[in-house]
Amino acid sequence: MRGVLRCGRYQDTLAETTCDLLCVDAPYSSRTHSGHNGGAAKANRCTAEDEKRLRVDKRTGSVYAVGANRRQSIDYAAWSPGDVQEFVDFWHPKTRGWFVAMTDHVLAPVWAEALSRTGRYVFSPLAFIAPGSRVRMTGDGPAQWACWLVVARPRTPLFVRWGALPGGYTLPKGLGRAESKPCMPGGKPLWLLREVVKGYSRPGDTVCDPCAGMGTALLAASLEGRLAIGSEMSPATFALAQARITESSGVGLDTVSELTHDDLQDRQQHRASVGSSPHGQLPVGPAPRAGTQQRP
Ligand SMILES: C[S@@+](CC[C@H](N)C(=O)[O-])C[C@H]1O[C@@H](n2cnc3c(N)ncnc32)[C@H](O)[C@@H]1O
């Protein structure tokens, strides 16, 4: 078993979890959600019928809900700046290494400011340009469909000397459009998450995605030899993620299951007994000035 996925809000299910890389594709702002949904909030469409239509491309790990209307609307609630701040406050003390948050142009500055207040060094947002994506917002300026990756690292020597990484992400050569499709509305392609996992963590690290959706980051982490831990609050999406990852077992993840707090504690005790992370201790110390952008 190289990964665990819990069903529920991360605040409840992952209270005891720590990680090396925090990689999250959290809900976007209400502006993006309403643009994507044609201005209307939609009911959760992730039904048992959808599950029956699930198809997994075993080669890429991509999931398609055949014939289901899963690409049309975003079912989960948008996040406010307060949700972002709560998330950063919760995860900063539990994250030993890099912090990568995927978001839209509205919340990107909010993530950057919240992470900066923790004392991490925050980079300029990196763009992920989804090929062939539909333009989401019209009539109010240049069309935009970019996802921003807000990346931050601790100000400790290991991370200062980490090495050069991509300044943005586009579809790699050799991959077709089909392989770049997300597996759910607002989801991200597996190749992107594999790149992020490879770039910002080392083999054997623990990668956590607290808002796992269809489990793309967890699958990517497992495929790249990391321990994956995550949570998804929608039971329907959780069920689809379970099915997806179980189907993909041939490419790396053995099982996905719900864990109790006792299980998580056992896992952490085991980890402590076999050796600590090469990243060392959790970041501690006073939060520096808001908005600082100086290195390291
Ligand atoms: C953008 S989607 C993630 C998609 C994922 N990256 C993928 O490609 O499969 C965001 C997910 O976060 C979940 N979510 C929102 N708030 C949450 C919380 N407090 N705890 C756990 N999951 C949450 C939503 O239900 C939604 O499925």
C-alpha cells in the first residue's frame, strides 16, 4: 500500500497528518466557478449512474465518465479568501517542504500573501496552460484559461539549493490532447501532477493532497514512488477516486482505503521508527513580515 485516501473534510480526516510536499488543487473563486457553470450553481451530478460509466485509460491513468455530463459544471462550492487562509494556517505547521497550490487569478494573490505570512519564500505564480480549453470568461477583457501554481518553500538551506525547476507547464511533446484531459470538472491531468510531484519532492517523501477530487495528485505521487495521503469531502467523488485508483493498481497504487486516526498514528510511528524525512523537522519560528519576497 503506497497511499491512503480518506472520505471527509481535511480538517477532520487529516488532523494528525504531516507531509513533505503539500500539493493541492483546491476549489477556485466564486468568479471562476460561476463562469464555468454558466452563472448557476449546479447540483451534485456525480451519481451512481456516473460510476457505472467510469472508464479508465490504463496507460495514462485518465478517467472518463462516458456519456455523463461531468465536464460541464463544477459541483463543489467555491472557496473564499477565508478558506485559503484557513487552509494555509492548518497546513503550514504540518508541511516540512514545498507547498504547491493550484488556483485561479482571483485567489492566486490570496494564496501568495497567506503563504508569505508563514515565513516561506513565495515564487511568482507559474502558469499551466490547458491546451484547447474553452474560454471561461467572456466580455470583460482578454480571454483567460490558465491555472496558476503558487509555489512556496521553507527558507532553509536544503530548499534554497533545491535546483532549477520549470517556470510554467504546457502539454509535453508526444502527449495527445486526450491524455491532457482532466478527469473531473476543475481537475488536472495526471502528467501535470507527475511533473509537480517529481519537481517538488524526492522519492520516499510523503505527498499530501487534502482536497483530492478524483485523486490525481495521489495517483501521481504513488507512480513516482512517494507515499500519498489525501482526503475528499464529497462521498460521490471519493467513490469515483477509489474506483479510479483501484483500476490503476497496475501502474502503482495498491489500494485506497479509509483510515482511522489510529491507523494514521500507527503509520506515523512506523515512519518515525524507520527514520525521519531527509527534509528534517517541520518549519518552526516566528512568521516574518507580511508580503516579504526576499530570498532565501
Ligand atoms: C479542483 S477539485 C480537485 C481535483 C483533483 N485535483 C483531480 O484532478 O482529481 C477540488 C476538490 O476539493 C474538494 N474539497 C473542497 N473542500 C474540501 C475539504 N475541506 N476537505 C476535503 N475536500 C475538499 C471538493 O469536493 C473537490 O472535489
